Amino acid sequence: MSHSYVDDVRPGSGSLPPRARYATSDAAALSLNGSWRFRLSATADAEDDSFAAPGHDSSGWDEVRVPGHWVLQGHGAPVYTNHLYPFPVDPPRVPTENPTGDHLRYFDLPGDWGGGDALLRFDGVESCARVWLNGRELGEFKGSRLPHEFAVGHLLRAEGNVLAVRVHQWSSGSYLEDQDQWWLPGIFRDVTLLHRPAGCAGDFFVHASYDHHRAEGTLRVDSERAGRVTVPELGIDVATGEQVTVPVRPWTAETPRLYDGTLVLPGERVPLRIGFRTVAVEDGVIKVNGERILFRGVNRHEFHPDTGRALDAGTMRRDAELMKRHNINAVRTSHYPPHPDFLDLCDELGLWVIDECDLETHGFVEQDWHDNPVDDDRWTPALIDRAARMVERDKNHPSVIIWSLGNEAGTGRGLTAMAEWIRARDPERLIHYEGDPGCRDTDMYSRMYPPHDEVDRIGRGLDGGPAARRGLPFILCEYGHAMGNGPGGLADYQRLFEAHPRNQGGFIWEWIDHGLTDARFGFAYGGDFGEELHDGNFVCDGLLFPDRTPSPGLIEYKKVIEPVRIEAGAADGAAAGVRITNLYDFSDLSHLAFEWSFQSGGETVAHGPLTVPPTAAGAWAEVRLPEPPVSEKGVGSVWTVRALLAEDTPWGRLGHEVAWGQLEAARPAPVQVPGHDRPARGQGLITLGPASFDVRTGELRTIGPVAVAGARLNVWRAPTDNDNGAPWQPDPRNGPLWRALGLHRVRHRLDAVEVTDDAVTVRTRVAPAGRDVGLLTDYRWTSDGVRLRLTVSVVPQGRWRLPLPRLGIRLGLPASYGGVRWYGGGPGEAYPDSRSAARLGLWHTDVDAMQTPYVRPQENGARADVRWAELTSPQAGLRIDGDPAFWLTARRWTTGQLDAAEHLTDLVPSAETVWVELDHLQHGLGSQSCGPGVLPEYRLDARPAEFSFVFTPLDGA
Ligand code: GAL
């Protein structure tokens, strides 16, 4: 056989029809994972197939780990492209240069294996594999993230079996797998030999529905081989194919009730985990068990920074648990069926799943979708094969409520054929596909990255469109592009999901940054491996950093989607009240314990349990807080109410915080700087209270013992990925425009240093070369002898067509001032349109810990609503009170250095200076790296502004 199968559109030959997959049974199984012999060739046919013959001498070969990708194990390199095919588009042909990995695995059968049939199962191989056992060819297949099985019983020997697998990186299948991710060839999921005793299970289909009117479940297990189905807890013992209805508790993502059962066949007992639930579109909304559900979802690619798409069990569990702990209730398995064990976790922990087929042909957009395989009948068998492999494998998971045909594959007959196949096989689930605005094949209208105003219109049914679409429920299969710092605007979306029943929530793009561990760069992204075509750090757009540390975006999302809203309620005399709204779709609040606490000056002075009635899903309760435990002393006070898990759950411990809210009882009293000190001119310096200034430039030199460098207006920030935006965005993109305007290189012209009786006033004009816009900026310094007050006034000149990145002052302190304490929003970073998770409190940290390690360095680390802050060295400190509150950022490099860095390893801390930014305002973040920009309410337009800070030197801090 030649290698012509590689670019044949057909899905393969020799493998068995797809069937239900289950993790365990009492039939023997032998994992063939581990170390395999490996040889890499540059083309598909550089070597003949004699390696597959028993006795072939592979002693000179390398070894690779299976599951794994050879490009992450020292053979070749990964390639990242978003939608461009990294080879000429000439379907179904692929390049002659086609890295091909020959794999060999030698194995003996366990002593108790028994005779009879056996299957060899591959759970995932990218992108095309040809398989031999003991020198006999079994066949070849494509469909990287789908299972393929071969009958091998007749070929097995007790000892010395040789399994040979030739894997080609590129094949016709690659045209169907143009997902935005690294191209990572290899046998990246498990390889298993399954004993098939006489009378063992074939395919089977568990149908378990729930009638919410009667609180009953109906079970029927259709099985290729007849047997019995038992569910002891429900007293069920019926024949396969027989239907039984019994009272049950339903399965939902909030209450993932599973019943253990067994499919008993003459030769095999297969454990079943049965969840009863019914999904339907009724009255134009998606309902499960009769209730509208709201997706608080994420898109999950499979990714690990060391092993790519080869995930171990611990990593999968960690993903599912992290999702649950961050209030996420839904996963879209973008853009292929995940490792099957992940769906077991979704069943067990409770996550709604949109299971997406391994199909994307996005690169054809460059050809205006000409020759798109989904609109070319020659490819239809391959498409249906993919749909069938997904549905058959995953159909017994209660968590899977929606099948998705694929992602970004344009439109065409092939998609309709897939949808028809799926509906015929499984009419009990819904179908999703985003790429067809006509919704020809789908049960819901789905969009990616629509702006807020459009989501509002859709929710109100004012979006027009084809009639078939107007009555459908609406979801955002992708929104909130979590690339770098952001996304902004999530709370604003959430309000639109809660306002309109048709808007059933969405799925953030995406779960995790795909940065690969790399000694040179920290984490590598597109281009770091010398790729000819690549899309840079567009592959790092997750809510988790590559090492699975939650980013500020995830903390924000957790708060925005919290299932319990805690906000100010009606006061009752002196006692404050809180309103507690249950935003779950099914559960009441009895699984939560509420507690109140009272902070004075940031210290908790009293706390206690708060009794909240059980409150049904969708209802709210008003609860009275106790009398304030202490009287206000000008330091600020706040009530904090938290909802905690009342018991351990499989994903979170008792006491895990699900939701919280705050009511500020009193703001700290503003700092007064009365009785003006007189400035005095001395040798080269002006002194005023604790401060000294350069007599010629008016520049601040010292505050008490603290040397201060470069204090002046700052409007620049190292553009975020969302500032830079994606090149295809229709709206103006601020990052490039700011740079073109020269905001990164403004000059400060000194117009006057005025020393009067009670103030030093420095008048300047801040402007970039080559432009007529500028900011007249005055710094007015006053003092009461102890404290120093700075009032900055800014008046824009000329026509500013762009918002400002930020507006504030920055100053340099000695590097020893690395301690930070503040009263304000924390503990983490926040920006104007991403600040829901900032809670008011007294926070301590240090400058290093204030940095957020975005894989591509960019603006980060601002703390919101800071009333006062202290920067401290081991000996002394500087306190800064804001009037009004400000945004605080501190780092050991300049904004210019942050802007220039491409990888985390480019950032080198200064040994001299801590740069502190005190911002009156910040521009929002938005989501323009792949979505809408900053909403008008979070835009920082150049306008006259005045703001003050009071600096107080602290001795012996
Ligand atoms: C979508 C696509 C995703 C990803 C995202 C941007 O268009 O479906 O796969 O590319 O944009 O990160």
C-alpha cells in the first residue's frame, strides 16, 4: 500500500464502527501507554513499512512517551497558527514535507488474559495513523480527537506482540482540524488493548429522562447484545430495551445526582452512572427538567504547558474542580471531544457540556470559503464519521446536553448531513453550530463576541434575521476574550443575560493560556519556534495562566457569575439590611452557610452567622444585619456578607466561598492639610513642609527621608492585548493609535515654577512631538508642615480624538520601598470594567507580588478604589492618601520597559527604583483582542480634571 491514504478524503479503513465508551468493566484491559520506540522521518514515505514486521531491529531508535506529542519531546517543533493552514491550501493534498513518526510498542499479554476476541483502541492520534499488529496491517484512520478501534484477537500472542503505528502530521484530516491552537502531532491519548470475552458488551445507549411534573425518571438501556440492567438503589432490574419509570432525583449541573447501575451481559458487567434529565427547547428557551438554564460557561481546549494536549487524570480533575470553585457551570469542549475521562468528571461534579465535534475549516475563509470541505460531497462521509464517533462515544453522559457540529467551518451540505445523522441517532439532545447565521441545522442561535448592544437587541427579539432564527434561544458560544489583561465588560454582559430570558448566557474564550514551558521565554507562544506563519500570543487567551494559576480574569468571572447576589437591602432604623437573591436555576440556598463581618479601618472587629431563609431558585430574601458593633472613628467601616459551602462537596470544602457582597458603612474621613506652610528657597532647592523641590525645574526631590525621582503626569500604559486589538476588528484600535499619536513619548515642557506664600506651583504642558494636542498640567504643592498635598489639574488642548490610556502621576522611590499596604479594593488587580471582584479592605503585599504575569507582558497590577496606601522600606515609609480614591500600581521596571518586553524573561527588576503610579483614572479593558472594545462608560476621554494626593513620610515603619 502506498501512502495515498494520507490525502484521501475518506476517513479511513479497517477500524470498527464507533460505539459507547466506558472507562472500566470486569473484562480485562491492558494499557499500552508508556515508552514507545520512535523514529521520525521528514516525509510520509521516507521509510518503507518493514519496521512493522516482527523482528525489525529498532535498537537504534529513540523513545517517546505515549500519550504524547513528539514535537514536545525533542523531535521537531510545534507550530501555532490561528486560522491559517500552515501548508498550501490545495485540498485534500498535503505537503511532501510531512513529518512522520514510526512508533513501536512490544508487549506480552498478562497471564490471565484468556483467549477470544480483543480490541485495540486509540483514543486520539494526530492526524493520521496506519496500524499493524504482529506484521499484519489493521488499517488507517483520521479524526485526531476521536476514538478508533480494531479487532485484533486473532493476531495476539501470549508474548512478544509488536504493535507498529505510523503517524503522519499532515493528512486530508488536517483540513478538517484547523482549530486555533498548536499543531501537535503524535499519539496523544491512551492506547488500550481490551479483552472481549464471549457475550461481552457491544454498543449500548442509556436513555434516562426526567419528568419534572411527576418527579419521575424513565430508564431504558438499548444494547446491541441483550442483557439486564440493574440499579439497586432504585430497585430496578429490567431487560435491556425495557423501559421503567420510578421516582428519582434528577441530574442537573447544580445537583449532579448519579445512580450507580450495571449493564449485565453474559460475558461482561459494565458499570453505569445514570443521571436522569430531560433537555428541550420550550417557549423559545433551553430548559432542563422544565427550568430555563443560564450558562456560566467557558471554552476548554485541552492543554498542559509541558505535554500539550496529552492530559493526565490529575490535570483533568483540576480543571473540572477549578471550574466548579469559580462558579462555572458549563463547558464547551472547544473544538473537539475531550479526553473521555473529562466527561466522567462533568457528570460527577456537575457541569453542562456542549460536546463539540472535531471539525474546523476556518482557513478556507481566506478563499472566501471556496472548496470548503463541508460544502463538498466528497468529504461528507468523513464529516459523518466524525459526528458518529463523537455521538457514539459520548452519548451516555448526562452532562452532555448539546452536540455541536464543529467550529468555524462556514456553511454547507456536509453540516446538514451531520445534523441529520445526529438527530436521527439522538433526538433527545439539542444541536449547536455557530457558523451559520441562518440556523438551518441548529436548535439555538449562537454567536461569538457580539457587542453588548447587540446582545440586548437579541434578548429583546429585535435582531431580525431569518424567521427560523427569531424563535430560537440565544447563547454566546464565545465571548469575553481572555487574552492578556481582561476581558472587560463581563458584568455588563451578565446583566443582559439576567434581563432577557432568551439570552441564556455564554462561554468565555477561553479556559487556559496555551503557553509552552520554555527555558528561554518562561512560556513560549507562536513564533518562538521559528514558524514560517504564526499568530504570536493569540494562543495565550485563557482565564488560567499556562501553569493553571487563576488570572484576575477568572477571579472577576467568578464574582460576576456568582449564583447568589448579596447587595444592600432595606435598612431598618439603624440596622442595615441585605438583599440575598438566589440566582441558581434549581437549588435553594440550604447548602450554603451565610456569615456577616464588620470591618473598621480594614480590621474585622466582629462577625457572626447570618440566618438566611432557604429561598427558592429565582427568589430573594431581605435579611437584617446586627447593630454596628463599633462607632465610626474616621477610619472607614464596611459590612461583608459571605455565602459559604455548608458541607464538603466533591469539588469544594466546607467553608469554600461561593459569593460575597459588601456594604460600605462609612468612608474614611478625608485627610485635611490645614494651615499652609510657607515655601522657602534655599541653595538649589525649595523646601515646603517635609518636601524639597529643584529650584529651577520645580521637580520633587524628597519627602522627609524618602528620595523621590521623576514625579510627573503619566498618561501611558504598556498596551494590553485588548488595547492593541485584533487586526480584523472594524472599530478603531487604541493601542496602535495611542502609539501613532506618540503617547509613549510625551515631553514635559516647563512653563513656570511659581513660589507663593502658601504653595509651590509648577506649570507644564505635556505633549508628543509632531502633534498639536497637549495637556496643560499644573502641580500645586501645599503643606501643613507635616504632610504634603499635591493637586494636579489637567486641561486638554487641541482636538483629542482618542481616549487616554490612564491619567495620573508616577514617581520613583528607592528600591528598598518594596512593601505595600493599602485600604481599598483588593486583593488582586482591577480595571474600570473588570472590578467586580475587588473587595474593600486593608491589604498587605509587596511590589513583586503585585505583578500579574501575563505571558506577553503588558499593563497589569492596578488596584482599584484605593483610599490610602503606604509604600514601605524596612526603615521608613511613605503614605499616600487620595482625594478622591485612586488606582495604585507599583513595579520594578518602567512602563517603557514593560511595553518593550515580549516575554516574562525580558523583565529585569531595577536595583534602584520602584515605580509607583497613582492614577486618577484608567481607561477600561474591553475585549477587542477578539471582540468589542471598551463600553462608553469605561472610556477615559481627555477632559479637564483635578485630583489630589496627600503624602506623609512615615518614620520607623
Ligand atoms: C474564535 C475561535 C476560537 C479562537 C477565538 C480567538 O473565532 O472560534 O477558536 O480562535 O476566536 O481566540
